[in-house]
Amino acid sequence: MALHFTREEFAARQKAACAAIAKEGFDGLLIFRQESMYYLTGYDTSGFSMFQGMYLAADGQIALCTRSADRIQSRMTSVLEDIRIWIDKDGANPALDVRQMVEDLGGKGKRIGVEYHAYGLTAQRGKTVDAAFEGWAELVDGSDVVRLLRLVKSPAELGFMRKSGALCDAAWDIANTMTRPGVFLGDVYGEMLNVIMRGDGDPTASRWPMGAGENANMVRYHTGKETVGAQDQVTHEFAASYRHYHTAAMSTVVTGKISDDHRRMFDSCLVSLTACEEVLRPGNTVGEVFDAHARVMTENGFGHAYLNACGYTMGATYPPTWMDWPMFWTGNPQILAPGMVFFMHMIMLDQKTGLAMHLGETAIVTEGACEPVNHAPRELVAN
């Protein structure tokens, strides 16, 4: 079996989830997030893009309803024993198969939480679930039950985060050395992917934003790669993934003569990142980390150039994104605790000058100072 954690750890996670389900006043939880399925059972698939659902009753009973394509994979990668298959055919309504599964586990007429915030549960599929359970059981949004459990990582998970961070640093070395005038960014992207995959990493849950010139101001992936100019700025935002555990990174490479504006922007990013990491300690809130970022940027004259969020939690995620909740924005009340992992990104997009500058790394919250697991450059990279 392709289990990446011990059966004892999965049992402990399921027990904690059952306690959280009961605390919410639910009799069970309908699970649609692939991250939750992986966390609770080890079930590892890209098949969540099609309809599937898992049910965890408050008494510990658990079952999966999926397609025939995942019949073998679900057994090979998980601790699940009760696996149901819904049949692909015209007019199929797998929500009814899920309801039957829930009934078999004693869920009829009960109050059931639902992971509505799940990329595999589209609005259309969510409506079929609601319709199937209408008048049969009470469905309540339970999207955060497992998400909150996933925030604090176990020692085994933190080991995967550190491995991911090492792969990320290896890719960073390539980005910082290959990004030179005349180089096609597709070649840089390919070599960075190569070193991650050679290190037994995974393809990441998101496509990497990477751009030169004006496109350095894009912080989302765009099709079409540029060739680095003699006088240029190149954005690298990327991640490495090991057993689906992601660490993200961000920086800017400048070619040609370094302008005073670029240098001031980098210095502000570095001071801001340092300030955020000083606040990333147990007992502080996620919102206070963002406030440290905003304060530094404003004090350095870049109040017009920073974004309304400066990072987010990291862990085991599936496409379409490696971003997870909570995010660093002002007022976020989530209290930091040891074992949480966050990516802090200092993004500066100056529409006045057209210049961009970025700096970010991923760190583990500890009892004291945070532990970076990948390492942003402390000097502006200029090639």
C-alpha cells in the first residue's frame, strides 16, 4: 500500500475529526475536499475532478463513494475499507449513491455537515446533493471542520514540509542563476521543474507565475513565455511539492543596471519579510502579520504598491491551487500556534513606474522564532 503516514496517525486524525464533528453538533460530515480525504485516510487521486464523496460519522464509521476508475487506487493509497462505486451512465445521479451510503451508516434524519467549499463539488453538483438530501436529513455547512484540524502539522507532516522546502531551494538556485539576458523563460521553468521531479517531488497544485518586463507585474500564471531582456525585471513565484505538501517562494531577478527604485523596493520587501517573521509567533494573530507588512510598506513610501493580502497557510493541497486558508489580511482573527506553516509574500506592484519587486518564503511556526524551510535571497539578485 502507498501510505505516507502510519495507520496510527490516520486513526488519531479520524478520532480528532469525530470530536470536532460532535462539537459542531453534527452527526456526521460529508467530505468533498480531496485534501480532507488525503488527510484523514491517505486516499490520493486526481479523480476529485469527477463526483465523489466521503462520509465520516461522529461515531467513527467512514466510507467512500467514487467511480470505478478509482476502485483500485482508493484501496492502494488509503486505509479505507468501505468503498462504494457509483456507475457512469447517462442520467446517473451519484448524489443518490452518496445518500444511500450515508443511510447505511445511520445518517438518515440526522444533522450532517457538508464540505461545500470543495473544488470537486461544483455549484451544479452541490445542488444535486442538496436535492438528494432534502427532507431526508439536515445539511449544514461544515467546510471548516477538517480544514482547521489540518492547520497544525504533525512531526511527520513537518518532515515533508522541510523536504519540500529543500526542493524549493534547489529550484531557486536555478532561477537565480539561469535568469539572464537572452534566456527563454520556458527553459528556466523546465529546469526548475526538472530538479523538483528528480528529487522525488510532485507537480505543484498551481501553475507558476513567471514573467519579464511588463509581465513581471502579473502575479497569476499567463500563457506565453518571454525572453529575458538586457535591462529587465523577472518575477519568480513558484513552489515545490513533496507528498503533496507545498512550500512556496517568490523573488525578483533584475538584469542590467539596477535602478535606485528597484533597490529601494527590494530593501522594503526584505524589511517587511523580516517584520512579518518576527510576528509569526504563537499567540499572535494572522491579521497582525499582515499589519506588520502594511506598516513597513507605508513607512517606506510604498503604501500604493502593496496588495491587500501578504500570504497564506501551506500544507497538502491539490489542484487548482496551493493556497490554503487562513490568509494574511488585516483583521484575520486566527491565532497562530506551533506547527502551523505559512508562506509570506511581499509583493510590490508600482503602477507609477511599472516596476515590480517580490520577496517571500515559507516558515513553520515554533514555540519561539519561526523556522524558514526555504530561503529567500537577502540581497537583490542581479544578473
